[in-house]
Amino acid sequence: MIHSGLIRFGGNVKLKIYGMLNCSSGKRMKTEYRVFFNSADEARKAGYRPCGNCLRKEYKLWKNGFIWK
């Protein structure tokens, strides 16, 4: 599913953060905490916030209260 492009984002169950699959921060997370999403909207609806490393623009919007569920 990842190679076909259907899954575009990865998240950390413990920290409730989502980001791009190629993010250096995400690549360091433990495999038991990984979860995958088809879209950023799906991740936000699940209660995850954007990664401050690979999704810097979205993270700043979230931090300032402009992104909501």
C-alpha cells in the first residue's frame, strides 16, 4: 500500500504526531508506535498533530490554532 501511493503519511501512536513517510524524525520512531494514514485530514480527524520537522508550515498553523479537527 505504501509503494502504490495510497498511504502518504505516517504517525506515532504514543505522541499523536503525523508526518511525511520520508521524514527523518518519523524514520527514527519505534515500529510498535507506527500508524499510517491516507491523508493529512484523516490524521487530524484521528487527533494527530502535524510534525514540526517535515510539515513545518502546517505545524505552525496548528500551533497557532488555525488547524482544527
